[in-house]
Amino acid sequence: MASAKASASSSSSTGAQPMRRPGYGQQGTPVRLTCNHFAVTLSRGMDVAQYNVKISYADDPNDKVLVEKGANRRVMDKVRAELEKKLIFDGENTAYVLGDLSFGDKEMEVTLDKAMGASSSSGGPAKKRRADASSYKVRIKFSTKVDLGILMRKEDLHLSRAQDALRVLDVLVREQAARREYVLLRESYFHQSLGPVKDVGEGVESWSGYHASFRPCSLGLSLNLDPSTTIVIKPQLVHEFLAEYFDTSPGSIRADHLTRAKRVLKGIVVQVYTKTRHKIFGFSDEPASSQRFELKEKGADGTFRLNSTTVLQYYQARYNETLQFPNLHCVNVGKATRAVYVPMEFCSILPGQRYKRKLSGNQIRRHLDQARLLPSDRANVINSGITQLLSNSSVELQSLNVKVDSKMMSVQGRVLPAPLVTTCFAMSSFSCMLLQLKFGHRDVPVQGGRWNYNRDTVARAALPVKEWIVVCFNRKKNPFSHQDVSRIANQLKECCVQKGMAVENPGLVLVEDPSFSEHPGWERVDMMVAKMRKNNPNPGRRPGFVLCLLPSKESDAYAPFKRLFLTKEGIPNQCIAPQRNPNNQYLTNVVLKMNAKLGGYNTVLTSEFKKELPKLSYAQTMILGMDVSHGSPFSHTPSVAAMVGSFDWPRITRYSARVMAQSAKQEAFANIPSMLESLLKNFKNFQGEKGCYPQQLIVFRDGVSESQFESVLTGELQDIIKTCEGLGIRPKITLVVAQKRHHTRFLPVGQQKKNVEPGTVVDRDVAHPTNFDFFLCSHFGMLGTSRPTHYIVLYDEIGFRPDEIQMTINNLCYTYVKSTTAVSVVAPINYAHLAAKKMKNFMSLDGSETGSLSSAATRESAPPVPVLPELQGNVANTMFFV
């Protein structure tokens, strides 16, 4: 391949393949690292036959496919024994056979000794769903041959046929985990025995486990193994879980709690009084003491009659059990048409069931505190995990002629140097190991990815802040007084002045009566706005800025306040949840956000200031960040797509955002033309009458997996090109994907208690064998083990050399306006994520938020995609999202 540009042209012609690597980076100080990949070798190739598998109940006239993965695996265990073949099953619909079977298509009937029971229509113990529920029909049909020998050839590891072979190895590892009754989640497995079980609060706990996947890399084939955690519901009685979840006593669980409880527990398997297992459908309408059902009983004359009884009476008469909580509602373990009621105190939640709701702020904090591992601790856990994995799977791996090394791989990395910098605007320049940022009056050195802002002013202050207002939504317990709020406002004003901003004293300070704290958030906001208008010292004029004090980050007043002031009032604003006496660092962080929202510059890279950024400073360039934010895993909340674009070339600091809703879980951007056209016009208009469109676009796309590269190239990239052509322009485009959800980690050799240095880049050894990719750890890892960002250059018309794109991305990590540290992923992607999250808050106010667990009916009635409210013109092109 002659050049990056030629590669891009080739990619454009096929429209499907990522560009090939044009070379390797050379800049930086070499450093040796260990990596949580393990070398994999094959002694010889072999063919594996792939079969499609369909399992259904033997007597089901609709031939419905069985969906319980546990039952699927038990059925295939019987098939394996009958066929006397080494068969690997993925738990769903694919099986692999070493060699092949003596048939191409076959139907078998399998009987299990014991099947899961299901609910009867009475209130008593459950009976079997059907008399012959343990008989299953299995159809096995030949699909294709998989050549494992392709994994022996490094030059072929990028081919789709290699991915098919890798899947065989991944399925093998997963099946061994399933045999040990581990909880499986994609390429990870979890169990109580794999690490400490830690209470996360609100009825859930974290289980430890491992991510394990076979990966192609420059050195050949590797196994990526990394510690992982998942959240499961604590095994306990249902009423005990609800008491924890709602932070109350079991006897105080109210009927209005049950709507939320159903969203959390629907589909969870419980073991009832009779030791049978059932899935929770919902809850009864009445407490056990008054919930009635028709009980079919045989009379003395041999005839059957229906007698009405309560659940309380039934358990007393049938089992001689006196309920401890007769006033609690019952669990319905039946169906909508055939309810089966069991008292909560007789329903035990089985272990190992994943919690699929969004974690609360407190749960997230506890989970992160528990999941973090120092580099040395992570290395110990990984070494323990590889020993266990090789022990559990050695026979199966050997049958495929696969050998996995037991030592972590050693890889070559580099610590990127700082760019040339200037000091005090002098023309002389020098090279050093300190990246420097340009402030208002001097260059400030950056050490270890961080810099001190305490004695410096912002690079350029926003316009003076006049006629601003302070509002406080209070808390019921230990509320803020008017004096407290005024003091915080004055402290913030003084901090603004110290940082170079011109800020007058607030014109109005309003503090909510603590008695209003229990009102709904939207109602509190409406009352506060009415109060603002009534007491505005400048009637008829909107304030230039509003500072909002909230009682907590989770306050329900936040979303309605933001929506009102961004989409109706059009007033720049900042929400904070301060302590009663905030420190200077906290106030400084607030000032950075305020200055950015009001149009100022906090920091500017010296190379940016002097127009010395490679490729960016020599042609008008717009940088785009793209991200799609989804709801919780099982929700039907519409997804939100956000695109941010820089508009102040030759600087790369200020961005505006465009945000739109789209169908739930849709990762592909649905509205690129309208969002991009608006951002391009904003870029042009910002330059004034002689403004022009950008000559170059650098696009950073977040949240895209390897399987979606093709759709990005053939869909999103083409939408970008067509949108530009529709405006009569055709800028050069470079498209880079950033991945954070991976499990590759790097540790310094001999210093495993420390994280790698900021700027550490790896583009060899464990990088892709052919794609233009690299791992970059741009930030300083203060907690746990640093996670590098994996960047993949899919398309490049600008013609970046490896060193140039790596340095450009590293520099962009130092331009995040909210922070005085380098961030772990480029600033535009962070901004896109923030913009999507900010606007997503508005959807819950329209009722677009729905429950998390779905039935077929729910899937058919997924909420329509809402039209997000438009931002007012005077805030639309600001950095409102920071």
C-alpha cells in the first residue's frame, strides 16, 4: 500500500474494509510493558464441522424454539452422549463437532430426567407445565466447515474466516464455564468462587469473574484474560430484597412500591415453598390476608367444586403455616391469564441472577470502589485466572491442537514526547518532556498528565457576567440558609475574578423553603421561576446567567430546571451541589465550566496557539465527536445520538452540539445529514461575512464494535460525504473509532504497583495484524489500573502518518475544558457523551422512559421516538453540555 491516502481510496471503493496500517510510530521514549494477553499456538490445523441446532418441546404444535439456555445445554449434553462425539455447543443455536457427524441433517427426541416446573392456575403449589415437559425435539443441520488452520497464519488473521475459527475457541471456553454453572455474559463468566462477593446495596451484590476472548494481533494469536465483575440480585426472600431495595422494614412494604418492584423482579426465578422453581410475573392486587382465588376441591360425593379462599387461609389449611407478614402482597408466579399467588416470605430468590436495572449513584460508587484493582493486584488475579482456565479447559484445548502460554506477553510501547513549545511568546523553541499549555500570561508545565491552575488565569475570559441570579433548591434535613447561599455565591464570584473573569455581585438570591423539598421536581422549578420573575431587580430583562444550587447530584429538580432554562428561557446556567463550605478546588472547577459555557477559553495548547498542529493548523479543520447513548440493557427508552463539532479554527477548544433521539438500541446514527449540516453552517458563520466551510473533517466515533465497522464505512461515512456534497463542498475526511469497552491492560515491567505513564502508546505486538490501530493511555491513572483507549483509523484522506495521528489524539486529550488533567479519551467524544446524556434527561419528562423488563407485548408497543426540544438560539451553539 503506497500511502495512507491510497489506502483510504481503496477503502472507499470497497466501502467495507478498514484501511490498512501505513506503518508504525517512531516518536517517544521506548518502554517495555507486560500485557494481559497470552500467546496461543496451534500445532496443526484441523477442520471443525459447524451445525445449526433448533430445540423445541416435543409436543409443541407451533414448534416454538426453547429459550431457556440452561435447558438447551442439558438437552445438548444428552445429544452429545447419544452421538458419542466431541461436540461444542454455544448455548443457543450453533454446535461444533471435531471432525464431523455421519449425517447432514437429523431430528432427534431427547428426554430429560427432570424439567423445570411451572405454575398452575390455583393458589397452591405449582404443577408441571405439561405432563411431558421433559421431552424435546432437536433438529441438527450441517452448516459449514470451519478451518482452524487459518489461525496459524498471521497474514490471514484479519479475514472473516479467521473470525469464524476464533469463535470456536471462544465457545469452547464459555461452555466449560457453563458446565461449572458460572453466570455467562457475552465473553465473560462470573461465580461466587472466583473472587469476593461484595454488597453493593439496595438488594444487589457484585460477583467477580473473568473476560476471556481469543484475539488476532501482530504477534499472532492471543488469549485476552482480564478480571471483571457483574451485578446480581442477592439470594434472599423476596420481601427481604424489597426491604433493602426501598430502604424500609419488611412489614412496611407498601402497595405503591410494587409497580417499581415488578420492573426489577419480573422474570427472576424463585424457589417456592414446595421446592419448585418459577419465574416472577408480578404481584397480587391484594395482601395475602384478603387475596382470594378459586380452589378446586373434591367433595365427599366424588364431585369437584370450586371454593373461594384467601392465600392466608390456604397456607394455614394446606401446610399448617402461619404467615409472618399477612398484610404483604403475594408474588404472582403464574401468567396474566392464570395467576398463581405465593406469599413473599415463601419465595426465595435463587443466586446468580443478573440485576438488569440502571444502578443508582450510591451503587455505582460502591461498585467502582470494590471493582478497582491496583496494577499489582490485577496481575495476581490474572495469573490466578489463567492457571484456573488452563486447568479447566486443557483437555478440550488439546483436542483442538491449541496451546496457551501461561505467562503474560511482553510488548513494546512508547511514551510520547511533548510537542515543541514556546515560553512567554518568544520565538526560540526547545524540546522537553513536559507538555505545556498556554494560559493568559505564561506557559504552564504539565507533569504526569496534570497541571496546577491555582495561580493562573483563564486563557481568555468570557464576556462580563452581569445581572446574574442565584437560586437554591433546598433539602428538608439540614437546609441551606439565605446566608449560606449568599456566601457560596460570593466565594464563587471571587474565584471567578481570581481566574480572570469579570463577574459582578449577584442581583438576586432566592432560597427555597425546605417544606417544598418533597414536591415533584417540575413543580418546584415552576414555583422558583415564578419567584424569579416576581423579584427580578430588572423587570423585563432576562438575567445574563443563573447559578442553581441543588441538594444532591440526583435531585429531581435538575432535569426540569435544565430543560426550562435551555429550551424555554435560553439563559446560560450552571447547576452545582456544593457542601456548605466548598473548597477552592471545587470552586475552580465550577469556574472552568462557567467560562466555557459563556464563550471563554480555559487553556490553549501552545502548538494550537502558534498554529503548529500537524495537518490541523494548515487547512481549515473541523473536529467532530459522535456518540449514541442508550437506555439500560432491557429498557425501551429511545436512544439519543449526539454530534459535536469545533467551530473556532485554528483553535480546537470550543464545540457546539446537535442532539436527536432515535429508535431504542439503534447504534447507527439516523440523522447525520441534519446534524452535520447545522454544524458545518455554524463553523462557517462563526468566521463572519468571509467565512467558509472546513477543508478537512476529523471524525471521532465512539461506541462502535469491530462487527460494526462495515456499517460505519458504508453508512455513516457515506452520509457525511453526501451531506458535504449537498453543500457544494468535499473536504478531506479522516474517520477514527475510539473504543473504551475492551479488556487490554498494560503494566510497567518491574513497577507493577504503578500505572503506565501518561502518553504511553502501543501500536505493535498486541495491536491488530493489519488495521491502522493503536492503544493510547493519555491520562494519569490515580485509581485502579489505567484503561487505555483503543483507536482505529478506519478511513484517512488527510494522510496522517502514524506519529502525527497519535500525537494529535494525545494533544486533544489535554483540551477538555472541565479538567486540569489529561482525559482518557479525546475531548470531542467526551463532549458528545455529555451532550447526549444532558438531552436524554429531557425525555423522562415527556414520559418516554419505560420499564426495563419486556414481554412480547411490550416489544410491540415500544414508545415512539420523541422529538427532543430545541435549544434557544443564544445557548444552542454554546458548550451548554459541560
